[in-house]
Amino acid sequence: MSSAHNQKKAYAFGLGAVLAWSTVASAFKLSLQYLSPMQLVLYASLASLLCLLSILAWQGRLSELIAAFRAHWKASLLFGAVNPFIYYLVLFEAYSLLPAQEAQAINYTWALTMTLLAVPLLKQKLRLQDATAALICYLGVLVIGTRGQLLELHFSNQQGVLLALASTLLWAGYWIFNTRDAREPVLGLTLNFACSLPLSLAWCAWHGQLALPAWQGLAGAAYVGALEMGFTFVLWLSAMKLTRSTASIANLIFLSPLVSLLLIHLIVGEAILPSTLLGLALILGGLAAQKLPRGRGSQARLAAGKD
């Protein structure tokens, strides 16, 4: 198969993943009208697990799961506890407290958070360019969190903003440690969801939230599980594998927040605030500045997932 044909397929897979991710902020917010954050974690995780098992069945690889778990059960338990269980519980709590436009914009700072975490965790050096990008991005977070009232520093919902920022730490940390994960990506993700499901089930049972929710909530959870957690991840991996240029595919992610805002307005019905647009422009500007050409190897080791 020609390189040009592979590149076209890479763009198609990458664009498909980005467009799917653009819908999930709206799906989160609509689903949380019928489910608590912990219920959404449980039912979305179940949907994602079924989706990933279906993909492995279609690939004829279901039999590899047992051997993979025996070889990497510690990693599967640890990664599964972080993602999906803790990460999505924190993220959905943030979405339950904040307007979707604010939560999704703040969540896009995770790529920069990963660069900052790489300094203590991977012993990488922090460039002036990275520090400048961080200041720009987190200024954007302040603009969004205070709805433009920077001098007053009065947050629209302080707990929600802190949870949204905490979710970026969890997601970035997950991907940093994922660089040392020896498991095949799809098998590894499937094992993560399988190991996290009992945690989600026990958490819901402990809080008395195992009652069957409305069908709208289940439908939303199924959509979130398939599009945010499962199938779209495989699309993104396929795009990264086929492309001749990782950067060309990774840059498609800059389309996602803009499309997401449009859908939040049209589907959820939120009026998009000027402060959200300004804050998001600062965040995207900071991320773009951070992606300017740099020395060999440093950012490439962190290129994974939604980046």
C-alpha cells in the first residue's frame, strides 16, 4: 500500500477521532442530567469495555487477554485505578459543577501539564518556551474560571475549576507513566477497563447508587464509553501508526475545542461567554507556542493519546 494512501487514511482516522472527541463535552453534560458522576463512570466504563472486547474479537485476539493479564496484572490494576476510575470520576465531578464550555476548555491544558510533570518525573529540562507557554495557558484558565474578572479573582465555581485542573494532572501523569508500559495498547486499555469495573461497581454500591437509571442516562453513558473511552482511542492509535508525520496528525486536535464549543451551544444550549472564547484562545495559543520546533526526542516521547 502506498505511503500517500496510508497518509490519507491517517488523516481520515485522526479527523474521525477529533470530531468524535468534540462531541463528548456535550455528551458529558447531557448524561449528567440523568446520572451522578460515579454512575456515569460505571456505565460508560462498562460500555467501553464491551466496545474494546468487540474490537479484540473482530481482530481475533480475545485469547491474548488472559496471558497479557498474567504477565502484567500489577500494571493493569494500577493503570485501571487511575484511568478510567479516578480520572473520569474527577472529570465528571468537574463537569457536574461547571458549564461544559469551561470544563472542556480547562481540560485542554493537559498537554502542557504533561510537559511540566515530565520535569520531575522524567528528569527533563524546562525550557523558557515551556514556561512561557504555561503562563499563557494558565492565564487562560484564570480568565475562564473567573469569567473575565481577573482582578477580583472570584471563581465561578472554585471546586469545579480545581477538579478540572486535577483531571489534567491525572491524565498527564497517566500518559507519562504509560510511556513505560510494555503492554500492547489495545490489550492494555481493555485490561484497564476490566480491572477498574469492580472499583466503579463497589464505589456506586457504597454510595447507594446502583439503581437502574433512566434510559437517557444509559444511552448517554454508552455513547461516552464508546466514543470517549473506547473506539475513538483505537482510531487515534491507527492514525498515529499510519502517518508519516506525527505532528501533522497531532495538530488536528486544535480543531476539537472549537467544534466542541459550537456543539455545546447548539446541543446543550449554553450561551458561549466572551471570557470562554478569550480563555480558550490563550490556552490554544500557549499550546501552539509549546509545540514550536524543539530539540530532538523530548516531546516525541510524550506523544500519545489526545495530543
